[in-house]
Amino acid sequence: MTTASPASIGAPGYSETMPCEPESARRARLLISAALSTSLRLTPSDLVRLRTEADLALGEIRAEVLRAEATWRQLLGRWFEEGRAAVDSLAPDVALLARVLEGLRTSL
């Protein structure tokens, strides 16, 4: 695990690229804690850079959400098509029907 260290000259700077994993959230919190533990003097250009980096990060998150949603819709559509094909074929799943009947018998 890498640790954040402040820049020795000029405005404090912290940077680390983290993969999209649960562990990343903990590492991000540690990075923020390290950044906030030093005294910060933010200039207007620092604020602009921070805003720009935040917008880029949010854009990446939005893109990942859209990709995940598109994948989910594709899978859902495929499952629907497979289910519809099974219903349209009128070939009953004998094992499924046997389990349903057994469940009904045991519930009486």
C-alpha cells in the first residue's frame, strides 16, 4: 500500500490512482486524512484545479454507471428472450413442475 506524502515545495499536492475496489474507499479516506492533517492554503488556482479534478472523477463515475446499466439491460433482455422462448415452445420443464407439485403437496 502506498502512503500519501505532501509536496515539499509549493502548494501541497496529493495524487494517487486507485482501482474500483472496496479497499479503494479506505485508501481514499486515508489519503484525504493525510491531506487534511497538514495546514492548507488554497489559492484560487488550487480551487479551480480541485473543481476540475472533481468533475473528471464524477464524469468517470457517471460513465461507469452508464456502462453497468447498459450491461444490466442487455442481460435482462437476454433473460427475457430466453424465458419468452421457453414459454412459446410450450415444452414444460418437467423437473420444475415436479418440484412445484411436491411443494404444493407438502404445504397441504
